[in-house]
Amino acid sequence: MDKEFNLVAAVRIILKWKTPILILVIVSGIVAGLFSVFVMDEYFLSSSTFYPTNQNINDRSQIFNTQSGAGVEYFGNKSDVNRVLTIANSEPLMNYIIDSFKLVSHYKIDTTAKYWKTKVKKKFDKNYEAIKTEHDAVQVSIFDTDPKLAAAMTNAVVDKVDYLNQYFISTSRQKLYDQLATQIVDQQKNVNAYVDSLSALATTYKIKVSSASGTVVVEGNDVRAVQQYKALLSMVENAERELNNRINIKEQMQVALKTSGSSLYIVESAEPADRREKPVRSLVVIITMLLTGFISVIGVLLIEQIKDLKAQL
């Protein structure tokens, strides 16, 4: 006789098997609890939150106010945040942390196995996160079984990000400074050459130079030589003015290069956590029991359906 399978029939089957189902659910909960306590590693979370600063603050234009009316923003913009995030998620930084804290040994990675470098990077990447918060700050977080190590690695990441962030900009400024220093040397040579030419011209044509009421007076018997001397004298003045301007800029840039501070404003430094972050044992037990209950119900319904099919054959 055919049996119609509906909700009422399903409830009857579940009630019929309620004791085995209940036993399976309870046993699975106990096993999940024991597994989470004795097998699953405890992970502690350490995090640090910071804002990138505006590195143009240390630029000569800001220090010496050479740009009139220029406003000063102490915190960086979105481009600064994105640059810092790119550095924080870069492979060189991750390799630095892996090597510095000997994570290959800490993660117990077999270096004789194939692709062991990829394995340690994947494990670190699984426990590492660098994100932009809803308040446009950057947050670096690391999970680890050792709370002190997690905090140390997090702070090391922040320090390395700060160093690399400053390095890219300071290197660019240093190149400009070096180019300017070279230009000053060349300009000084030009000034010296003009002065030597003036001295030779004055000696040859017995030219005399005097000053009256702030005006330079050039006297000599050879009119052409006097005109040439005046032209050279004007060139010397212009060259010296340009040289002094470049020397002034160089001194300002030197001050800017020495005025170095952190490129990050640390809102919260990483500290060793005093309690684990995962696993959440209660959640592990609840999810396991729910899955076991669901699978058990599906299983008993299939068993009863198979029995009915066999009876009909």
C-alpha cells in the first residue's frame, strides 16, 4: 500500500526516532566541546590603529612658509591611506615579518616539503589583516597562539610600514637635494670664472671700479673694454644672486631632511591579549549540534523512505 509522504508523516518519523537523534546531538556536542578544548589551538588577537600623517609638513615650503596662504593638514588624505595600506599588504613586508620572527619554525612548517615557503605565507596571511576602518584609519591585526608574539609582530608591522613610508619620500627629497648641491658647485665655478675674467680685464686695460651714491662707476681708457667689463660685472651679479638663492634653498632642504618624525599617528598600539579570540567553544558546540541534528533528521527520513520502497517492491 502506497504511503503519501507529507509534513505529518515526516513529524511522525522524527518523533519515532527522537531518542537516537537526541543521543547523537548530545554526543556530537560533547565531542565538539572536547575537540575545541584539547585539539583546537587557542588564538589571541592583537591590533594597532593609526593614521598616516601629512609628510608635506616636513617640506621646506611648509617649514619656511615659502608658499603664502598654504594650509597645513596634519593628517594624510586618501592617497596617503591607500599608500600605507599597499605597503602593509605588500609581500616584502610579510617576508620581513616571517623572517624576523622565524615563523617557519613557529608554524612548524617542514622545510623539506614541497612549496613550504608558500605554506608559511598562506598561514601568515590567514592570520594577518590590514584594512581601512570606517573612520579612514588603518588597522593592522594579527592572530597567533602566543599573545606576546602577536603583539610584537603587530607593532613590528607598524614600525616597518612607517619606515618604508618615510623611505620612499625621503629618498626622493634626498635626490633633489643632491641635484641642487651639484648645481651649486657648477654655479660657483661659473661665478669664479666670471670673477677671474673681470680681474684679467681690469689688469690688462687698467680699469678702475668705484661706487658713488650706491652706483657702481667703471672707468678706463679703452671704451670697448669698459663696456665689456660692465657686461661681465652684470653677469657676475646675476650669477651670484642665483648662487645665493640656491644655497638658501639647499640650507632649507637640509633642515627639512633633518626634521624627520614618524609618518604615522598611532592611535592604539598592540598589546598582548589576556583572553583568547578564537575558537569560540560555545559556538563550535552549537553549530556542531545543529548540523548533527539536521543531518540526523535527513538520515532517518531517508531510512524510512527506503524501508517503504523495499516494502512496495
